[in-house]
Amino acid sequence: MASGSSSPAAHAAAVLVLLLFSSAGAGEAAAAPALDEVCGRLGGYYVTPALCASALCADPSAPCRAARDAPAVAALAARLAADNATAARDSIEAVLSSSPSPPSAGPASAAAAGNSSAAAASAAARSCLQLYAGAVPALRWAARAVAAGRYRGAREVLQAAQYVAAGCEGMAGDAAALPRENGGFGDMAFVAHAVVASMAAD
């Protein structure tokens, strides 16, 4: 009879152990980083999880994996887009301020050709700077809107911002090499738009 009385206790202990393991597994699933969940659902926007994570976690000081939920990931993405646009704008300003102004006239045709290409590069950089000068305040507004949970207007701002980097590349053409921050902003704007658009679609 001792074995019969210990059988219900053994069954209860086994059930308790199973419950503990199943609740621990559920806790692990719930603890999956919000970043992975958000990045995993952006395929419809042509953003792979790897591109999403690399854009949002490019800065080691950014708390990309600490985002507690999807709205926090969206706020991070919008803020990083604004920060990257600011960095690109500042880099282009630095290039313009450090480049010597071309001489107004030169006797040789080679000097004239060099002057015209330098003038074209300077004009492209100034035009690019104007694009960023308009984009940065709009992106700062979008970052504040997303942080407050307002996605729709921010989505449109981020969609338009995707064309700033490409516009700069088109204007520069072969005349000027743009700072690497321009390309970094292009990637970030693409990812940030996808993240915020996925929130607006929910």
C-alpha cells in the first residue's frame, strides 16, 4: 500500500515539474527581443531581418535589443533616422566648408576643366545640403510623433526621406564623392519607414 499512497504524490510532483518547465518555456518565448519580432515581419517592405537588425544596431551605444516592445522599436528607428540625417547633413556641411573655393578664372583649359568639375561638385553638395536641411526638422518631428504613438504622419515623412540620399547621389553623379553618412542614412530611412509603416498597418 505504501507504493499506492506514494503514486499520487509522485504524479503530483511530475505534474508540478511539467508545469514549471512549460511556464519557463513560455517565459523564454515571451522574452524574445521585440527587435527580432519587429524585424521578422518586415518582408513585405523588402527589408530582411538581417538588414533591419544591422541598421537599428549599427551604433553600439544604441539600446536596440533593450526595446521592450514594438512601439519602442519604432521609436528607436525613427530617432535613428533623424540622427543619421543630422550626421549626413553635418558631414556635407563639413565637406563644403573644408573645400577650397575654385578660382574664378584660369589661363589654361585644363585649369578651366578642373574648375568646372570642382564647381559642379560644390553645386551638387550644396543642393544635397538643401535636401537634408529640409529633411532633418521633418524627421525630428516624425521621431517625436512615433514616440507618442502617432504613426501615420510619421510614416509619410519617413517614406519621403528615403529619397533624400538617392537624390544626393543623383545630383552628385561623378562630380563629387558624398560622405559615407549619406549612404548610411539611405539604409536607415529605408528600414525606419518599414518599421513605422508596419506599426501603422497594425
